[in-house]
Amino acid sequence: MAGPAHAQSRDADAELEALIPDSALDDAESWAMETDAAATPVPAEDDIDSPMEEDGFSLAWPEDDDFRVDLEDIAIDPDLAQLLSRENGRPAADLALPGMAQRGGEDESEEEEAIETRLSKRITLSHPASFAEFGQFDDFKTRFEGLSDIENLRDGDDNFAQLANRAEEDTALLSDMLAAYGFYDADVRQRVETPAEGEGSGEGGTVVADDARFIFTIDPGERYTYGAVELPGLEAAGDDYAEIRAAFEIASGDFIQEDRIVYEGIDLEVALGETGYPFVEMGKPDLLIDHARDEGDLTQPVTTGGKYRFGQVHSSDPAFLSDRHLLEISQFDTGDIYKASEVEDLRKAMLGTGLVSSLAVKPREVVAPADGEPGVVDVDVAFEQAPLRTIAGAIGYDTGRGIRTEVNWEHRNLFPPEGMLQLHAIAGTQEQLVGATFRRNNWHGRDRVLTLDVFANTIDRDAYEARTISGVAKFERVSTLLYQKVLSWSVGLELVATQEREGTLGGKAIGPRETYFVAALPGEVIYDKSDDLLDPTRGWRISLFASPEISHTGGSRSTYLRSWLEGRYYQPVNEKLVVAGRAKFGTITGTDIENIAPSRRLFAGGGGSVRGYGYQEIGPQDSLGDPTGGLSLSEFSLEARYRTGLLGGAISVVPFIDAGTVENDSTPGLSDMQYGAGIGVRYHTNFGPLRVDLATPLNPRPGDSNIAVYISLGQAF
């Protein structure tokens, strides 16, 4: 019974049964001992400590004399010596192996001494002295410091492994930057130096990661130049080609700097946009480096898109801002050659109105170019209205004006286009006012403003008391923060009915209030060659104001001219210091001072005049010590505006001195001058400096305060 069962268990594949016989399965150990491998004897291992057997072979040990070799002197070929001489510069071209690049100048055979440039506590560059003179070394250093992982990722928890990884990244960064400046064969290596153990900055002199100093050794190699420079597609500009091509200031032979390719591409696109091409497309530049020539061939594809003239301007909401109005405030006329800058200028002018919250200004083709003639593009202006109504208020205190509260309500487009109505009121200890102002901005031209203003107010100051009703119409061309103009002007008509009273004049009692009816034609011209409206640092500005006036009072009529001339000058001394000066001379001619309403006389003193004195407090005084005003005015100011490094350079310190006088003579003079001095602080913002001035009178009169404080937006002058 056992046999059949055993045989049955061996039922398997025939090939497998042929490889493994039944005897191996029945008794594997006995079967293994009967194999050839089991029958072959294993040789005994040699004892490594036993002596070697003699095999009859021997070799004599060499003596010292056997190593002596006599070398025969070789005569030097004089022609070859001359070719290889340092005086000959580099080896002659016929000695160079094929493929050897010709590099350097006559002194290249002399290895240039390396110098070190320390960028920071952790980073030093080691490089040939000539590399520091390649023209953009300072820019190179600044960019590397700004991008360095060693510098930017440093913190108090650094370890050596982190620094090693950052050093590797900085090595690659230097290689990439060198290539960007045209050094395509540059070699950069880095090593680290640490103090000796026991001399580190860690506890007990332990060397810590912060002690590591990385030295990057730069072998810049030859700086590559541009080979061929091609602008395919630009030839479509035709007669404009030469002018536009000049804007791309890269030529064959210039040193390669890859950044310039981007900048010059932008300049080229701008030049096209300024010459009539609104639909320019700049292709991707291609720089092909040829190491055999040490040159790179540059190709900058251009699609000009055709030349155009301006057509019409289309508003997305003509009832709010009409097509005609938008064309009036633009700097171009229909038929002018297209300029991208004038489209951008229209966009800025629209934002400057304060009437739109979002805006898109785009050219649109209406007539294609044909037969060598430019096409026509209309300008589409799409916008969303901004909130138009504003309520604003202010409250403050001034030693010269007392407490003053002001409230304004305005609707900036109640009378489209750009017709604003403003209602305003002032309540204070020395002044009360109610009034309304209508203003039409951009009226018949850009930055031309028509203003109609009516108000009634009362003023109770040391100089005078006044109860006034006034109407003023003014048309002006204004200079704005968006578009500062060299020449701006204003002309107007002013009608005033006022009851005014002063104390005494020269000890003579004047009596009760007198009624004055005044008609004036004020005008002003400003010529501005400064570099900024609110914070000028360079240039000059001069303004002339003149107002011929007729005054009726007490049955008599007087005619006179109120005028003044003011000049301002700004001179930078260095990057941080600006010296600013101001002089102003005013006069009233044509009548005696008694015939002029006190509110229309000349006064000095205050934050925009002579600091250290109260508002309108300089000049002739009555028997009570109150100012009476005068017929002439002289003012001078000098200040030094020093930009400190505090708060990222936002803080300036401004010492100043002012002087001024007011006289009863109509000729400006310098007698009885009052002086004030002090120091101010400016906090510079993106919309202008905030000003705080602290001043004191240098020759105070009885009743003058010892200290005066002035706070405002913008410089004092």
C-alpha cells in the first residue's frame, strides 16, 4: 500500500523528474555522497608562517651606482626661445595647436595677481584686478549681495551643513551672473575659512557657523562681444527704420550684457509706439554663443503691425463724460500720428479727475494702412464711475487763528462733464463762513479750470474785523502732480462788499466800521523750473501776482494796484542735503493806506511767511499793539533740508531762518526787520512731505510768543 502512494506523490513534469532522480528523493544524503564532487579531495591550505620552498630562481639586489644615469645637455633653439619669450607676448599662431583660442592682450602671458573684495562679513570675492574695472563691477556686486543665499537666508540657527549648501547655490549664482555679463568661460570656485579651534565666537572659543567666511575665487576669462545683431521685421517700418533702429542701442562689437537685451527691447517697443505703431509685437530674443569666436549673435524679431494716425475718442458712458470732452483733455488731435505716451497721458488725466474707479484706454483699428499711407485708430475709453459725493471735515487750533472747524460737502460731477458743486462752512473763534463753489475742471482744454465762488464770512483778528460778502470768478491753467507745468496762470474777477474796522492807525482813532465796495481783476503767472511741486530739490520758481482794484468807501473812490513778486531757488549740495531759499517783495501803489480795506493790505508772519511769529502779526502796530497791515512787504527765508537715514530715509531735519518786514511806504524796504529761526522735521510720503516746524522769534516785540508750531503738507516753500 505504501509503494503506490509514494509513486503517486512523485507524479510531476517529465523534464523535472529527469533532473531529480528517485534516489535523491528517497535518501538525499546518500545520493549526495555518491556524486563526483563528493569524491574529489580538497587540498590542504598553506601555513602563511611556513618558509617558502626553494625553486632555484634568484635576483641580485641593485647597488646605488646602478641608478646613476648621465643626461646629455640639449641645446636650446634660439628662434624657439625668441618665440616663447615674455617680450614676444603670446606664442606665435603657427605654434598653437588646432582649436586653441587666441585670448587676451600682450600681457596675458603674465599671470594677473588676484585681489580680494569683501562684500560682507561672510562673503569675499577673489578675482583679477582687471575684473573690478570691467565697467559694471559695482552693479555686479550689488546684485550678487541681493540674491545671495548666504546673505538672504542667514539666521541665528545656521549650521555648517546649511552654509555649505548655500555656498554651492551662490557658486552657481555667480556663474550665471558672470554669463549674464558676457563671461561665458568663467570659472568659479569657493572655499571656507574658519578660525582655529578655541578662537571661535562660540562658548569657550568654539567655532560656530557664524564664524565661517566664504571666499569665491573668480576666473572670469574673456568677456564676449556681440557678433551679428539683427532685427528681422523692423525693415517694415520703411522710412522710420533708421530713427527706430537707433533706439536699440546694441551694435556688433559691444560687450554682451544680457540685461541690456531686455532693456533695449523695451526701448525699441517704446520707439515704435512713439512713431505711430500701436500694435507692435516683440518676439523672443535669441542669443547664439560661439565659443570659438568669443562672440554671440543676437536676433530680436519684431512685428511692427503697421503705422497709424489718431481718429476719434469714444467714451463708454457719453452722458457722464462725453467723447468731445475726452478729446479735449487729451494731448492729441484727430489726424496726429499715433503716440503711445499720449494714450497713457489720457489714462492718467482720466484718473486725475477723481471720477472713475477703473479704466481701460485702448487703440482700435478703423482704417488699415494702405499704399504707404498710415491707417487710422480710434481710442476706446471704458470706465466705471467712482463715488461722486464726499463729506469731509477738519478741526484744528492755531495760536494765530484760534480754534477752527471746517465742513465740506461736494458732488464732483453734478453738472457733467466735470462740473463740481461744493458747499462749505467754517466755524471758529476768529472766523465764520458759509459758501458755495462751482468748479468746471478741464474746461475747454487740459488742466484749465473755471471757478465761481460765493461766500459770506466774518473775521475777527488782531489786525481787523470784517463782515464780508464776496463773489469770485476765476479761469486758470493749473499745474498738477500728474502734469507739472513750466508755465501756469490765472485771471479773475472779484466783487466784494465788506464792513471792516481796525483799532487805531498811528495813534489816530478811526471810529466805527466802514463799508467798502471793491472790484478787482486779479491775475497771476508762475514760471516753474523746479523738479517737484510739493518737495522740490533742484531748480527755481518765480511768480508774479497783480490785482488792479477800485474801492468805494464813504462816498469816495480809490484806484490802486496790489502786486508781489516771489522767487524760490533749490540747490542740491549732495545726495542728502538741499539748500532752499525764498524772497518775496510786495507793494500797493496808487492811494493812501486809509482808503484800502484792512483785509486787503499786506501782512507778514506765520507758517508760510516768517516762522516764529503769529499769523499776520509782523508790521506796523496800533497803540494797542495790534498789527494794522501796510503798503509794502519784504520777506526772506533760508533752510537746509537734510535727508537722514531714519525710517529708510523718510525723515528729514530742516534748520531754517526767516526774516520779514511790512511798512507803510509803498516801496519795499529792509528796515524794522523781524527774524525767526527754528528747526523742522519732514516725513516724506509718496504724495509729499508732512511738515512740522518749531520756531522762535529772534528779536521778539512785546506780546510775541516765545514758540510757534506749524504743521502742514508740503515744504514751507
